Amino acid sequence: MRKNYQLAKRKYVIGGFISLIVIIYIFRLFNLQVSDDSYKENADSNAFLRKTVYPARGLIYDREGRLLVFNQPAYDVMLIPKDVGEFDTLSFCNLLGITGEQFKEKWADMKNPKKNPGYSSYTPQKLISHLSFEDYGKLQEKLYMFPGFYIQTRTIRQYNYSTGANILGNIREVSAEDVKRDKYYRSGDYTGDLGVEKSYEEALRGKKGMEILMRDALGRIKGKYEDGSHDVPPESGSNLTLAIDMELQKYGEELMKDKLGAIVAIEPSTGEILALVTAPNYDPSLLVGKERGKNYGDLVKDPLKPLYDRSIQGAYPPGSTFKPTQGLIFLQEGIITENTMYPCYHGYINGLRVGCHGHGSPLPLKPALQTSCNAYFCWGFKNMIDRRGTTSKEQLDKWKDYLVEMGYGYRLGIDLPHESRGFIPNSEYYSKSFRGPRWSANSVISVSIGQGEVLATPLQIANLCATIANRGFFYTPHVVKEIADSAIDSRFKEKHSPSIDSKYYESIAEGMRMAVTGGTCRLAALSGIEVCGKTGTAQNPHGKDHSVFMGFAPYKDPKIAIAVYVENAGFGATYGVPIGSLMIEKYLKGEISPERLYLEERMLSANTIITSGVKKH
């Protein structure tokens, strides 16, 4: 009998087709039961409720052990959409004091995958956050009327001080981007926003726990699965101890009331920040609870920008506080000795007019610092940049390199977000500005006295002062002193030494001491404490000059270095010096001496905003 090859071929085709279908089914079953969590999620949710248990967030203390930030219970309305049965929405809205429109909006936001990534009808979803204790009590009593709903307990932040908001930061609900970036988060979670709450988020947040609850055939909770043997307890976040002295911080904020600017105080021997004041500021409790969104919007709209941390973000001309850097560079480069004298004939430098004020002429380095002579440092800069046998380009870049070593022109690396780098120009910048290399010291002379293109943050100015106080080294400034059960970042223990001989710092320190005993910083003089200081009056092209001061004390074995910057406040001696000296006295003595109470009262009551050209609504 003749074999039908066509039939045999057809048999193999049909067999192969059936095999392919079987493989597809097997693959799909594997995918549903093993790879795809949603299948398991859907099946498990009929028998179990996995309930997240949120950890207590770490507490925050100041350097003296004062409790600054702690936790209070908060309540969120949660639901599992597939378990929600028929319920009276009007009764629900009346219980919580919301309108039907608000309920619909919250429901739509919950189901919107753009606003709530990873939405699933089988997993817990947050509908309303931050119930008051009263609303929590009302809803808890009537919860049986709303199938599929339950109340999730978590914590919110509370504050013992109404100060230091720029340091402490706050917490907010996570965004879609946060959820994508970090698998720890789920929609409805909270994360640190600004301050140490943000920069130390991983330490503060702890680890979530999990409770597994059993359901009956009707979906009602019947208790813990296997007596809780599979539950995972939460791990509380680590406590932080700040380097900040909150009483000094509070005093600084009081002194800066009705002013724009910043105060930065550093312990020179460690780099620990004692106070980090920005003005104006705000009460951190404004960004807690139901009113957070509204209050945040009001702060954003405020023309005085209270959310803008001027202490680390403000980039200002440093003015005459920059002169000590110039003295150090000129000494290191051999441009001057401490006895080199330059003339100041009403500020003329080879026919170039540089503003100055009445004092002796000619004079050497220390008296130049004492009297804040502009001409002296312009002469030194000119002799360095126009030095024979080299080019202005090479010399200016060398000049910038020294400044970078001293902490200018780049971020110092403080453990807070959004630090500004300031600005120190290099030769390439000027070659572009002047459209070629034909420029000289006279073209850019204003940078030698902290004007022109030079910009610095109050943090950088305070860090320079700490470097001088230490006679030639600094530690990266930081606001966190200790993390419970952990070590702070090793970079905060690393000593930074600019390539300037330490012996030259002593000359600068002596000049700053002379400025207090008989120069521009006389108001900084304290009984029994040798204070060193340097004033600055920074020209402001947009209005009244800025008042600047930096200083340290005591002269030997310094305990505090400080920078004060008051916008649109005139001479450095008018506001910068008094505020700086009051902060030094408060920290070192604990109180203001009776003979200086008049000065304290004048600073506390002064209002420089009304004359600054900025109006508050």
C-alpha cells in the first residue's frame, strides 16, 4: 500500500501546534503563579490582609541634649478598593467634615496612576491623611458602617522650638518620582524634605514592619495569622544629635528679626556648626498636618523668601572680609612681608581710583587689616597679577587656586541640601568677558577687596574665619554631631590645610585683633575675652550696601568663629559687628553684660527690611 506523505506532514504540523499551545499555557501559568505578583496578590488578599506597620522616626536633639523634634500619633484613612462595599458616602463625609466634591476628588486621585503609581484594587490605599484625634474617634466608632475601610496609625513631627526650620527641615508625602527612585517607599508614605530630615532620611526613617491578618469568607478580619509568628516588627529610625546649640540659634534668629541675611557660627576645632541662622525664617510646625500644603504655598509666595536658606544658599560679595585671604596669598607668594608698606592717597592706585576712608598712609599689613584699607590690598593684587616674568592669566589662576583651597568657589560639602558654591573667577572667565587675553590687574582690581565678580556664602566666610582661628586648617562644616548606633561621615573628621604656611595666619589674626582693640571692629570688644574681627561693607548694585562681619574668640584657643551678613544694612560696624559680638558673648558667657544691653536692645528692635526696598505683603 502506498504511504500518504501529505497526511504524515499534516500530523506533525497539528502535533506541533498542540505542543505550542501547551507550552504557552504552561508559560502563562508559571507567569501568573510565580513571576506575576498580582496573581499571588489577588489570591492572598482573599485570605490575608498585609498591613504595614510604620516605624517611629528618629528623634532629634541639640548639642546640649535638648529634645528638638519628636513624634506624635497621626491617623490616615485607608481602604482596599476591592473590599469596599455599599456605604453611605454622605454619612462618611459628615463624620470627617468634608464635602461630597472633596470626597470625589480624593477618590479620583487615589485611583489615578500618575498621582498614585502602583495603584491596585487588591492592596491598601490611602484616601485621607492626618485625621485629627477627634475625627479619628468618630470614625473608629462607626467604622463597621464602611466595609473595606480601616485606620492606619503613623507618626508626624512635633517641635519643641519654633526656630531652626532651615536646619531641621520637615517631612512630606512622597511623590511619584520618590516611589520610582527608592523601592522603600509606597504611595502615601512620607519622606524628609529640606534640612537634616532630607539629608539624613535613611537614618531617620527606620525600617517598616508588617502584620499579616486573617480574613473569613466574607472578608472580615479574624485576627493575626498563626498568632503573629510571621509578622515583621518595625525598626525605629536612628536618633540624631545636632552640633547646633538651639538656645544660641534662637538668640540669633531674634537678633535677625526684621532683617534679611544670615549668621553662621562654627566651633573651629571640630567644624561643628553652632548656629545657622537665615532671615527671615519660619516656624517649622507650619509644615505639619492638614494645613501643610496651604502654609507651604504661602511661604513660597512670600517675597522675602523664608524658604531660601541665605546661610548656605545666598551668594554675596564678601566685601572686606575677603581681605585676610589676600594678605595670606601675598605673604605666601612673597609679594609682601608683614612689614611691606603701601600708600593710600585717597585710594589712588597708579591713577586708578579705589574708594577708601581716612587713615594713616603708607601702612603695613596689620594696620591695613585694622583700618580695612582698600588701597593696600589693591596694590598687593596688582603686584601679584602683573608680576614680571609671568602672565596675568597664570597669576590669576594661581590666585584662584589658593582661594579654592581656603573653601571658596566650590561647595564646602555641608550635610544639608542645596548649598551654593559661590563664585571665584578664573582667567578664562575674564578672557571671555574682555574678548581676549588683553586684560591686567587694573581691569579686575575690585576682586581683591571682595567686590566685582567674587561671590561667597556666609558659610564660606565663617569657614575662612575658622581657618584663621585654627592658624591654617579647617574641618568641613557640619550640623550633625552624632548618629545613634552609627558614625558620622568620615569626611567631617578630615583636616583640610591650604598650602599657605601656618606662620602667616598669625599675622592675619593679629591684624584682626587690632581691628577690635582700635580699628573698625571696636563694638566687638568684650570684657575678659580677646575677640578678633574683620568688618565688611559690601557694595550692592541693587540698593543699599550690605553689612558684614566675621570674627573669632578667644584669640588663643578659639571656641567660636562667626560670620554675619545683613543685607541692605550699610556699614559693617552698624549691624554686622554688634550682632556678631552679641552672639560671641552669648555663647562664651551665657548672657549679655549689663553695659552692653543697650546694644542688644538696638539690634533686637532694628528693622532693616523697611529701608531695603523689599516690601512684605
